[in-house]
Amino acid sequence: MNEILKYLLIILGVIIFVMVFAPGLTWIERRFLSLFQDRYGPNRVGPLGMFQVVADMIKLLFKEDWTPPFADRALFVIAPALIIIFTLMSFAIISFAPGIEVANLNIGLLFFLGMSSLTVYSIVLGGWASNSKYPLQGALRGAGQMISYEVFMGLSLMGVVLMAQSFNLTDIIQAQRRLWFIIPQFIGFAVFLIAGFAETRRLPFDLPEAENEIVAGYHTEYSGIKFALFFLGEYFGITLISALIVILFLGGWQSLLIPHIPPVLWFLGKMVIFVAIFLFGRAAFPRPRFDQLMAFGWKLLLPLSLVNLLLTGLAVLLWDGYFNA
């Protein structure tokens, strides 16, 4: 009974953390961008404009939940919920600290890749069900972009799997006791980070929702709470990818320098750094054309991830051969 209660509390804690942290990122992003663009940002509602997030949530929740008469109603309603469901399910494998995880799966990394693949259905169904040309264009872009960059994302992680000899995220963290994988796997880290930008459709890879070309892409026809789900799904994705980068390349909740800080604080501190990088990308990088985005992936990221996998496999074979000789 105590074990069941423990897991229920962990599940509740993870859900509350994600549901509070992700909307809070909207305020952090606005303050962050205002700093880079030399403007005020939110500063009227509450201290430093912190209650602006609450005001926006109230507006979205009580705004008219309109469904276009020409849309496929069932798919139109289901599509925004899918991105929330699949992203939240991915958080089940995140190890925030020793013992603080919902599920310690032996195939945790494969589970994440599977859930990541399923989120594309939210984009495609949202654009298709809208029965409008701009959402359909955004859905096609989103499908091509996300499916392509999932290939590079998966290949970039195989070097980590080879070095840790496991798909289990806790085992991967433990394998970094002496050396974080960001050093031997820097190429894999760089490819995974770039693919993470594309998977979360963040600038400069926000082409499925490029407002200067296709209005708002796949969610053009959405409003109210259904639009809010798409909006939150993006920030859930940022949080998830940042957490995975910490686990896979920065030793998770482990510290190489100061051992007395609680592991969960180490984890959250590292995660916030990469969340800031995602937010910084919106202020710093120009948006490429769609053909440039796809060429960048297939002509640069794919060869890099394959070279990284080849070199890692060779190094592991030589290392094992040296010690087993």
C-alpha cells in the first residue's frame, strides 16, 4: 500500500510540475525576449507581469470554443489532446532524482522515441480536420519535418546507448558517474539538440506554423481551449527535450563537483539551462526556407549522426578488446 501511495504521489508531483512549469515558460520567454529586444515585456499585471500568464489562461479557457462548420468535428477535437497525452506519457520515464520516476523501463529510450513519433499525428490530424488550405499546408510541413528529424534524433542517441549498454535512462545516468557523455558524444549531443528544436517546432524551425507565410499553420482554425492545448504542447515538448538532454548527456541528477546539493536541484538546474537555450533560439536565429531545413537535416545531420555512431562503435569495440585481451 505504501508503494502504491508513493507512486501515486510521484505521478501527481510530475503532472503538477509539468502543468505549472510549462505555462510559466510563457512568462519567462516574454521577459527573456524583452531583454534581448530592448523592450519592457509583461510588467503590468502582478509583480514583473507574472500574473499575465494567469490572465492569458483565463482568456483562453473562457474564449468561445468555436469549431468551423466545414471541419471534421471528431478529429478536430481529438487532435489537440493527442500532443498533450503523448508528451505527458513521455515524462513517465524521466528520472528526476534517485527513486523519483514514474516508470523505470528497460526500454525507456525506445518508449520516448515511440511517443515522440506519435505526436506527429496531432499536427497532421489538426491540419487535415480543419479542411482549410493553410492548416493543411502546415500539417504537411510538420509531418515532413518531424518524421525526418526523428531519424537524426534516434541515430544521435545510439552512441549513448552503445556507451551505456542500455536503453534504461537510470542506467544511462549511472554510466556517467566519472564522465558526462556530452564530452565523448558531443556530435550526438549537437544533433539531438538541433533535432529537438525541429521536433518541438521552435524557432528557427517553426515552419509548420510560420505566421508570415501560412497564417498559423496547422492550428489556424483553432481557438479557445483547443488552441491552448496546442500552445501548451509546445512548452511541454521544450521541457521534455531539455530533461532528456540532461539525462543523456549531462549525467542527470549527478554532480561531478559539489556532492551536497540535493540531486533533484542539480537536475532542475541543468534542465533550466537548456530551456533557456530553446528560448534564446527565438531571439537569435533567422528562419530558413523549408527546403533549406530538409536539406540541412539529410545532407548534414544524417552524415554526422552516422559518423558519430561509427566512431562510437569502433571505440567501444577497441576499449572492450583492450580490457578483455
